[in-house]
Amino acid sequence: MTHRRHHSRRAVAGLHAAGAMQPVAVGETPYRLSTRTERADLKHYGSGDGIPLILVYSLVNRAYLLDLRPDRSVVKTLVALGIDPYVLDWRTPDSMSSHIGLLEHLEEDIGVAIEAVTREHGEAPHLGGVCQGGVLALCQAARAPATVRSLTLLATPIDFLTANDNLARLARHVDFEQLVRASGNVPATGLNMIFAGLKPVELLFQRYRALSEIADDDAALRDFLRMERWMYDSPDQAGRAFLEFARECYQHNGLLEGTLTLDGERISPNRFPAPVFAAYASADHLVPAEAAAAIRHLVRPERLHMQSLPGGHLGLFIGGNAHRQLYPALADWLRNL
Amino acid sequence: MTADTEERRREDPSAPWEVLWRTLAESANGLTPWAALAAALGDRDQEGAPATADEAVHRLRSAAEAWHRDWRKAMPSVEELVEIARRMLTLRHLGTPWLAAVATSPDSPWPRLGPLQAQQAQLEEFTAAADEYRRALLSCGDHLAELLERCIADLASALREAHDPQTPPTDEELLALWTEIASRRHDEALKDETFGRKLAQLTNAWSRLRLATQALLDPALESMGLPSRRQLMDTQAHLDRLKRQHREAVRRLEARISRMEEVLGEPDRGSPDQ
């Protein structure tokens, strides 16, 4: 039997096992629904005695990345470290959401979530965000600095003009206004194609070819399927919010330039006076390290704690290093503020 | 599933993997040409392993050329698209049968005259948008084909360095070399502004074509008494305006209350019997 035929037979065995395993469970850590905002569910993990940290997730993917696998769950790790994570989990926008802009997300969702957690804990919470969610968290913290005690940014892009930012390069010449006029909400499938198109050999070739190697390993196959589910289970994007983010951040680099304007309101992220914890991955192809590290241009050094981890974008959430080093460091930092 | 594939599936229990593998690889065809490689590697069993390194490269090149040919062949012609547009106009006639046939020759030399100028203009815009979209698709396909050819040339030269041309590379060698070369070349392409510009042109042309299609389809639906996208968007915009006005009114009221509180001092929060 040739090696290739052997590989194919193992891959078929993997496919049968994968089919029997689907659908795989994700987001298994128990939570309490703290509040429902206009567009999101605020999920509270922990006992209520820990340090309250709101994590604003990105609008682009699903928040269960933070609880994808029981053995590498960000929320579980944080709870074990004495933190009470509140995850702002965006619901799928309906067709009526195409006029909803980012400012509404800040005011009616993040702002309301902060009020809810403040009421529950009797003190202002810490605010954080994941990827694009970090940008939203930063904007809201800049708008209402007295309402939060600190800011945590995980893989959050600040400078959209860095040399390695392929996504920004692809976005540079797109007429987003016309795109949103034509499509209303922006279909997730199109965005997923773009994301996969950034690393097609790895994501569309090697990834599936490697399936044969884990055909007999149930745990590895289950993790593969969990990631497979998360990667392509993306919500459509509310048209106006998508347009504002693409134009203000990707095309105008508004966060760094200080020109970011939402619905006529100028956002000044450098006005946020509280401490900032920023973590990024050194080989991130979606948010290049230098794009995230540019937070140093907005925050005074004595108020900024930066941590870089080896690996890619997702390693920050499901990587062993992140769970061994990053989250314990974050918990210590929050505790010592 | 084609008859050939079905036949193979019966003969070879590993065929379902081959089918799925190709489907997954081809699902990226809109942006990448890597399906060509999947096809080339997938055929190795069927055709027998290549006898030499040169033959391996030749097979890859043939697959890449076939991909490019298929890409160009799959382009809808402007005439086909305009025919679809004409059918939309025909649908509109069903709703308003008293209308005379609208100008259905967008390339006609006639100026826009008479009561159907708007319809003629819509058809002209649709034709121009379809033409732009087709050109953008072709341009992207050509660019990707050039990229693929550069990858194959790199592979050929890497194989020449590592192998006697008459010695066949193993599957593992070929795959490892190809993935390294393709990843590197693709990353270089992404860093080249031309690639981004071409993809943006395609996206923009798609948006324009979609808007032009909507402009034809909306009146057709409305003429049949059916809801159109335009009407739904108008309703959404109206609701959005109301919501914004409401929010602004609340903000003004809150500001007024806080000004009044400042003037009057903090209101007594005690219980009524205090």
C-alpha cells in the first residue's frame, strides 16, 4: 500500500469518527446571565466574590472562544485565579441592525454592562476586550473613564498601518460604504473567506490533511472539531457598525491618529487615565504584534503593562503558555492595582 | 457527485476523503488557486506516481493551467447577465402590462428619450456594472495564475537542486516543498499592494453589480404589489431616525434635570415622614 493510500484510509477513519462526534460541545463552563443588553448577553462566571472583570468580545466571531475547551478555558482559568469574568457575548444581528453603529454598541451594551456589574459588586469593575472587542472597550473607557478601574486589552489592534498587517492592506482600497449599501448586514461567509484567504495553505490545505494524523485520538479530534466549529460559526456584521470600524480604524487609522469619530462624537483613547494591561502574540497574522504594541503611544509607560507571548492569535486564548503565564500575570496585576 | 466519482467511491474506500478534500480545497477558489495543487496531488494515485521530478512539476503545471482555464470559462458573460436583467424587466411588465417594452438594448446608440428613460438608464448601469465585475474577476484570476506559476517555477528549481531530474520525489518531499513555497509566495503576494488593489476592485465591482441588480429588481417586485428591499430599507431608516431622535430627547432631558438639580441643590432623598 502506498503511503498516500494509507494516509487516505486513516483520513477516512478520521472522517467517520468526526461525523459521529459532531456536534461537539463548546462553552461548557456554567454561568449566570447577569443582564441582557440591547445586543448582547452579559455572562457571569465565578462566585461573585472575585475581582470583577468585564471582557468585551469581538463582533466578528463567537465569544465561546474563551471557553472553547474545558482544559484551556479562559473563563475557568480566571475564576481559579480569583477573578469574576463577565463576558459580553454579542447576539447575532438581525436585518434591522444594519443601521446600528458602534456608538450604540458602546452606550447601550458596554455602558449598560458596566452599570450592571457596578450594581452587583458595589464598585466600578475592570474592563477588558478581546481583539476588536478591545477597541470597543478602549473607546468606551475613553468616553466614560470614571466608570471603570482599569483596561485589559487582549490581541487588540491599535495601529492599522503596520507593515505586516495584511488584513489592513486588503481593506485599504475597498469602498465599504458601497459594500454596506449593497449588502445591508455584511455576510459572515464573505469575511470567513477573507480570513481563510490570509493563510490558505495552512487553513485550507494543511489543516485538513493533518486530520489523518489524529484519526485515532478522540481528544485531539474533538479539539479539532471545536476549533472547526468556532472558525466558521461567525455572525453577519451589522452594516453600519462594520462600515464605521472598517473606515475609521482600518482605512483612517483613527485610534492612533486620534481622529476616530462615531456618530459625530470624537473618541480620544489617550484620555483614559487608568492603568492598562495589554497582551499580544508575537506571530499573530490577524493583529500583528506591532499593531497591538502601539498602545504604548496612547498610554503613559508608568500606567502600561505589556506582555508578549510567542505564537499566533488564538494561542492567546487556547495556548498552554497563555494559561500558565499570561492569565496568572493578569490576575496578579488586577489584584495589585 | 459525478458518475466517475461514484464509481471510484465504490472501488476505493478512501475515495470519500479525496472528494471531501477537494471540496474543501476548492471552497477557497474565490480567493486562492490552491485547489489546483490538491487536484494535482489527488491524481497521483489515480495516474500512478510520477516517474521523475520533472513529471511531478509538469503535472502541477497542467493542473494550474486547467484551474486558470476553468476560472476564465466560469466567468458569466456580460450578455448572459444582461439577459437576466431583461427578464427582470419582463417581470415588471407583468405587473404593469400597459407599459410598452422598455429599451432592452443597453448598447443601442439611441439617447434616452420618452417615458422609459429611467428604465433604460438602469439597464445601462447594470450592463456597465456587469462588465466591470467580469473584468475584475478575470483580472484577479490572471493575477492568481501568475502567482501559481511563480510557485511552480520555485518548486521546479527546488526539486532540481535537491534531486536528480530522473528521480521521483516522494509524496512527503513534494508536499513539504510545496507548502513551504506556496505559503511564502502567498504571504509575499498579500504584502504587495497590487494584490490588495485587485481584490478591492473585485469587491467594489461586486457591490456595484449588486446595487444595479437591486435597482432593477425592486420596481419589478413593487409592480407586482410585493415588498421590495428598497421599502424595507426605507422602513429601517425611518425607525432608526425615530430611535435617534428619542435618544437625543432623553439626553436633553437628562441634561436639563441635572442643570435643575444644580440650581435647586441636591433634592431631599429622605423618607416622606422625616
